[in-house]
Amino acid sequence: MTTHDRPRLAQIIIYPIKSLDGKVVERSKISAGGALAFDRRWAIIDANGQVVNAKRTAKIQQIRSQFDFVESEDRLLVSLSTAENRNARVFCLTTELDKLATWLSNFFGFPVSLIENAIVGFPDDLDAYGPTIVSTGTLLAICEWFPDLDLAEVRRRFRTNVEIDGVPAFWEDRLFSTHGEVVNFQVGNVRFQGINPCQRCIVPTRDSLTGNVTTKFQQIFSQHRKQTVPAEINRSRFNHFYRLAVNTKISGSETNKYLTIGDLISFL
């Protein structure tokens, strides 16, 4: 970290139902499993128990969702709509999962249900299942690579939990080390371990609101990403350059602590 870097927590986004829209929050509690409370807490599955997500079907990206949460968990509401059906339906996530599943089944055209995990949620990386971290500068740099995308669209495509500012683009690459080693750092009073650069999937290649593919997105992204890895970073963690943000772990000792907008980031 240089003397000019003042990394601070700028934004927190949780994604209560895996692959649906996120919710910006001012603070977030650390769950018993080391995740952000409510992040990927629910997942949609088909009749065979397979997850229905944006990797599997771009159609899910046509659903617009808004969440209304009260921390006591007495009020956990989701409002769903689509471009074809703008009349939003509101469901309670604690008492109306069956009704929500019926709405989703009708939308997809095959039966689905929802499952819940309040401890760790349903992360993509089962080894580093803490919040994903990226810098605002990095997301703005991607906007320059793809002039048709604004900051809001880049955020929606990469679906990162924790965004930091006060640092240059790709500063977050300092939060991981060589294979088998971790980087210990702290956000506010919450201790993290930085594990690895996050391998991306097909989802960022598509328009976040329609599911339409951006031509050569992965190729263009990888070419620029290769050129922007900071010189001091060990490139052995990049078997390819379609990677962005940092996967983390949070130990059980941090349970019930909070991340709050404005928290400072420091190395331990």
C-alpha cells in the first residue's frame, strides 16, 4: 500500500436470491458461516435438485427483483416483475416460498422450488465463500474497455459484494498471494483472508437486464486484464486472465460483526 492509498468501504451489495438482482445496503452482518447475512441465502432449483442460475439460463436475467428487509427477519419481502409483466408480485421469503416458486415455475416453463442456507448461503467458490471484493477504480477501468457499458451495468455483470474506493484500479489484486498462502487484512473491525482472484463465468458476457451476449466480451476483457495486473503481483495465480475481484474467507470469530460503509481497510 502506498502513502497515497486510503482504501475504504464504498459499497455493499447482497444478492439474497442467487442470480437475481442485488440489494445495496449501508451495513451487513457477518453470518455464522463467514458470509454476508442474506447473501445468496436462497437458491432456485429444478425438480432434479439442480440450481437454476444465470450460468444455466440467460432468461433469469430478464427478472427484476427488489428486496425489502428488516434486520429482525420479521419482514423479508421480494418484489418480482419482468419486461413482459411489469405488474410486480410481492412475496414473503419466510412464509410464501411456495407461491414464489409457482411464479418462477410459470416464468421458466418448468417446475422449480427454493432452498435456503442461512449459514453460508450458496456461493460459487466453496473453498473461499466469503464476500467478493473489488475496487471502484477497477470497475471504472472496465467501463473504458467497453464504452457501451456504464458503471451500473458493470456492477450488475460482475455481482461483487464489497466495493472499495480511495485506491487505484486493480488495487485489490494485493489481497491475494501465491497458491496455498493467504493475505490477512481487516475491513473496519472484521478480519478477512484474501484467497484468490475470482474466476469469471459466462454471466458477465451478457447484458444484465436482457441476457443478450456482448460480442467478444471475454476475449477483449482478458486482453486488457493481462495488461493491468500490477507488476508486483505474482502472475502464477492467473492460469488465464478472465479473472476479476478477490475471493475471501472470514473465520467464525467474526460472526455477528458488521461491515459498514466508510470502514477503512488495513493489512494485518
